[in-house]
Amino acid sequence: MRAIGFILGLILNYSFCIAQAADTMQSPVVFSGVITATNNGISLLPNFSLNKPAVLFDLSVSKNRVSFDPMLRFGINGKPWSFIFWWRYKAISTPKFSLSCGAHPSFLFRSEVTNPSNPANETLVAQRYFAWEIAPQFYINPHISAGLYYLGSHGLSPNLIQYTHFLALRSSISNISLGGGIKFTLMPQVYYLKMDRLTGNYMTISLAIIKSNFPLTLSTTLNKAIKTDLTGTDFVWNVGVNYNFKLKYIRH
């Protein structure tokens, strides 16, 4: 829990620093993010999931077309799960089509027994990866979009999965009114995953319930294996409570 408290303090401190620096910038700097508490930490790559209650920090600092998007994941006990440090560039942004690309270093934390004679003595080990992505998106109307998403990664030590390829066909049905200022967003996708020589096909559905002018949202994700050689649970789901914030700093 100390680590989670430290992250919250860092967010507040970083917001203050950006505000102090904003006077020297010609264009707005946007600091935004989502803090999520969930009953089950699910990863984009199923066998990297925590499968325990977790707290997720999805943060973003953006200016013009460039953004820095750190994703910090912890177990509910404050133990690190994964740190991902995305740098992204929006190459194309129009009302009908967008194209973004990005890359990141990441750290996946695992507990390992370093002394076989004392299994209770575990060491937290950081597994290092480098990854890249490209995401074209078509906007059919203000509520419906569809696109492709490709993610590739490389393990930075010989004992890790060396090459991962993730290709998804995804869509979004967003801001559909349920009345009373309540809306929902539905995001289904199907994807192909290859990790070294093992492959799998999956489908995922994410649902978010949003109330206008209220910072908390509810979300759930369901992930089902269609056919896979990869280890892990064939069906996982979670539910989360999300706190959303967005701050914009403009030079006066």
C-alpha cells in the first residue's frame, strides 16, 4: 500500500510541476488518467494477467501529437505487477480516420524462489520487454468506430518469451444514452496472439457505464479463448471502479 500511496503523491506533485511550467509553453499540455480498482487484474496478453485484485494507474501527459502514457499496475497489497512506459505519436487525426503508433519499455514483476531450501524466501524479479504498436481507426459516425491494432514485443533476456505478435480487430460503440445522464460504451474485439511458437485466438468484450459530470465509472471485461495453445485460463472476467480525471494547462 505504501507504493500505491507513493504513486498518488507523484501524480499530485507532477500536476503541480506541469502547472508551474505551463507559462513557458506555446500549446496546451493535457494531464489525464484513470485510476482503477478491480477484483481481477487482467492483462492485454492473457498469460501476463495477475489473476488477483489489483489497482491500475493509466496516466497520460500529452502535447500536440505526442503523448507519454505510463501504465502502472499493482496488486491490491501494493506489490508491483507491471510498469509500462508508452510513448505515442498520432500521425493522422481527422474526423473519419486516425493513425497512431508507439513504443515502450516495460517491466513485468514476478516472485521467484532464490533458495530452494527455503521456499518462503521469495525475491521480486523484473522481466524486461520492449514493444511497439500501430493502430489505424475508422470513425463511422460519432458513436461507432472500428479498426485494427497490432502490438509486437521482444523479451530482453534469453529466458523470456522472445517475440510476441498481437493482432486485433476491434470496434467501439460509445456514449449510448440510457437516460438520466447515464451512458454506456461497448468495446468488442477478436484477436490473434502468437508468443514464440505458441498461438491462440480470443475474443474480448469490455463495457463501461458512465454518468455525465461524475468522475467515477463502472467497467467490466470478459476474455474468452476460442482456440489456443497458450497456457492460462480459457475464460476470465473482472469488474472495476474507475476514477477519471483530466487537467489542461494553457499559457496565459
